[in-house]
Amino acid sequence: MDDPSGRGPSRDRNGRFGPGNPGRRRGSRNHMSRQIALGLLRHYSEHEAEILARLSRNHFAHYIRLIGQMLPSDPEDGGLEALPPRDAAQVTRAVRAALERVEAGEGSLAEVEAALAGMGSGEDPP
């Protein structure tokens, strides 16, 4: 039961992987995992607006964390976690107010970005 790639025997006579066989490539998924991931992406793309609205309403801290992960980061800036608690609360309030305006159809994501930009500027967020 040799491996055709020349890396050594793929399995021994008991069916176990043999020595020298690296196994599955790092980051690869089995077929079922890939199907689940594709299904989740399909569902998200079909219901994106509803999912984001529910996430911001019911799990606001996770929503803000997600936004923070999507923004480009400055290695010298520790983000919201690096701010003193009072300043972090101020930024959070500003972002929440901006998101509520977006949900009400009165604001834009530019307002949310501006509120988040207040984190590194040393000035009060809008």
C-alpha cells in the first residue's frame, strides 16, 4: 500500500497511516465541512441584511467586534481593548448611536466608521 507520491507507505496492513505520511494538508477540509461552509455562506448571502440587523440588535458586542476585525488595523494601535474603560465606553456609545441611525434609515456606515475612527484620534467620537 505505497503512496504514489513517494512519501512512504500510506497505510500499514492494519489500515493505520504509515510512517512518513504527513496526513491531510494543513487547512484542508473534508467534503462535509466544505458543504456546510458553502451552505452557511449561501444562507448568509441570501439573508445578509436581516442577519446583520439581528446581530447588531441582539449581540451588539459581537457585532462591534466583527466590525473591528474587518477594519484595517494599525500594529501600533491596540484597538478598543487598548483604550481606557471610560474612552472605550464613549466609543461604544457613539458606534451604537450611529448603528441605530443606520437601522432607522437615517444614517450611513460612514457614520459608524467615523465613530470607530475616534478610537485612535485622541478626540471625542462624534
